[in-house]
Amino acid sequence: MSMADALAAHAALIAEQYAAHLPAVLELQTVFLHHILPDLADELQLEPPAQTAARAWLEDSISLFHIARRNQWTRSCAMDDVRKTLVWRRQHLLGDPDLRPPPRLLPHDPAGRPVLVLRAADLGAHPRPRHAVVRALERLRAHLCRLSRARVHPGAAPALQYLVVLDLAGASLSALDLDLVTWTLREAVPRFPGLVAAALVVNYSWTHAGMWGVAKRLLPQSSLGRVYFPTQAELLDYFGSQGLPEEYGGTYQWPAPSPSASLSRSPSPSRSPSRSRSSSRSRSPSRSPSRSPSSPRSPTSPTSDILHLSPSQRLSPSPTTPLPRTTSLSPLSLFNPFFGYKAHVAHRSAHVAHRSAHIPLLSLPILIPPITTTPSPITTPTPSPSPTTTTPSPSPTTPSPTAAAAAATCSEPYFASCGPGGGRG
């Protein structure tokens, strides 16, 4: 049997079974909506939004039909399966559902089924891959339910399944997440039974043999019989040129995205990184190497300000910021940090010079070695008949000229002329 005949036969079988078992499916739906769901809401302590989501899923007769068909129309098994699915959905489907139509969706195939085109190269990494898979499957289910309710003729057969065209161009086994594929096929897909009628794999080559080997071990035997590897000629024969996109040999053109969708997906121009950087540069002040005297100086760069000053300006105290006086301590004090070390002082006030000029010589016994002077001999006046009197010699309390010279030499502070390796002491 050819691919086209097999797909047509499967569509006819599903439509016949849906028409035959629809009354039983509606009865199962009524039991859950009026009897089981209230008790289940009390048992699981469902909030009002969760109860609304569960009721919306139970109103989807197509999902209940596929569950009953999987359980071979056994009522007890179908009811248990529906209850387990409700519990699973409450744990994995959190938040508001995505009600947008799936992307890259062709109108329909010859059997009236919507066609979904999936490109393996577009399935990029996601921070929460399992959550993304579940939401994508729920999005497909909700769209299929809306298509069935929007039928033009109430008596027409609803769209019960998708037909998937899987494009393997650009896919590789190294980039395949085997754990995610295993979880999807064994855990997620069974919670959405009957969603896919068949898969048409295109752009398959020998490099994808490893991927197919993995899929064959994960898919059930019933699903393996609905995976096809058609050629481009077979695709054109089944879909026709108007029902196949241009990249697969047809003439169908994908509809342009709506302006609202493009605006919602594209970032705002005012928030673009390039524009924000340029605006920040335009708002920032210009930095020039020369600075006018009236321009404010940054308090965080004192070194650059000091370099712009002349040597006299660097040493002269600021009129607004008085410097602490270094003469608050006596040069002879033990707390003087310059005691015993050589230092160069370029500026000395007149008050300091005046005070240092009157330092007594006897107040420097530690800093200056004692100066030994030889006083001139005191002559005893001899009586002379002449009335002439001799000039008295200097008093012992008056220092000699040598001592006076030493005192004049020590008029400068000690820390300005003495130091290790030279000077006095």
C-alpha cells in the first residue's frame, strides 16, 4: 500500500470510529463534569482557575475520544485514564495556556487534517525544555479543538488529528538531547493521545540513521507503522503544488506575520542596547585634557589637580582651607615627629622665626653639646695715684663673644640644620 492510500485509510477509520462511539464519549464527558470533577476538586484542593482549566479540557470531546479508543472502549479503564490525566495536567500545566495557532501550519491535507511543519534545526535549547514541550503539545490540542468547533457544517467530520512533516535538515545526533526525547515519547505524548496521525520525514540522509535508531527503540510498534520517508515526488503527488511550501517543491507561500505579533516580539527601539549606549554617551559630559580654572574639579582625582598647580601654589596654603600649624609643638618636645631627623622646610612664618630667635642657649642641653668658653681673667684693680680707673671686665653672668656667636648660630630651629651624618652633635 502506498503512503497516500495508507494515510487516506487511516483517516477514514478514525472518522468512522468517532461517529460510532460519540454517544459513549459524550456520556463519559457528562459523568466527569457533573459527578467526578467536584469530588476531584475537593480531593486535590483545586483553586478556581485550576477547576476552570480541568472543565475546559473535559469539554474537549476529541481528547476523550482518543482516550476511550486507546483503552479499547472499556468504560472503567477509560474513566481511570481520564482521572490520571487530570491529575497529571494539574501538576505539569501551570499558568495560562497559549491560545495562539501553532507556527508553520499548512491549511490541510487531502483528508482534511491540518498539517504541521517541524524543522529539527529550529528546536533550539530552552531553559525549561520539558515545560516547553508540554506547553507546545497543549497548544496543538487546543488549536485542534477550536478547529473542530469552528466547522462550517455542523454535520461535517471534525479535525481529529494532525499530519506532521518533520524536516531533518541541519539536525545532528550530537545536538540531540536523548533524555528529553525519551521523556517526551514515554511521558508527555501519551498524555495527549491520538494527536498525530502520521509523520512524514523529509531531508533524511545516512547521517540521520543514528537518530532513527534511537527513535525506533522508543516508539511503540503501532506508531512505527505511521512513520514515512517520502521523496519530493511523493510529497507533490500527495499534497499537490498548492498545498506544499516552496522549500519542498510546491508553490504555497507562508503568510506574513501580523504587525501586532512582530511588534510584540521585537524589542522597543528606545530599549535597544545600541541606542541606550549612544544616548548615554551623548548625555555624558565631554572629557578634555585642558580644564578651565572655573570648571569644577572631581573630588576623586586629587592627583590630577595637584599636577596642574605651580610649585609655589602647591606649597602655599589655601586661603579657604587653612593648614595645621607645624609649630604647635616645640622643636624640643618628645612628641615632635621630626625630632632627630633632617627635614626641609621651604616656608616659615615670621612668628616661628621670632620665637626661635629668643630660645635661650641653656635650653638646648640635649640637642647641642655644651659650649666651653674661657672667660677672660678678671683683673684686680691696683691702687694708682692717678685718678684714672680701669675698665671692668665682663661679668661672669654675661656670655663671652664665642657664646654669643653660638647662640646666634642656633637661632634657627634644630630640626632645620641637624641630622644624621652631619651638623651638630
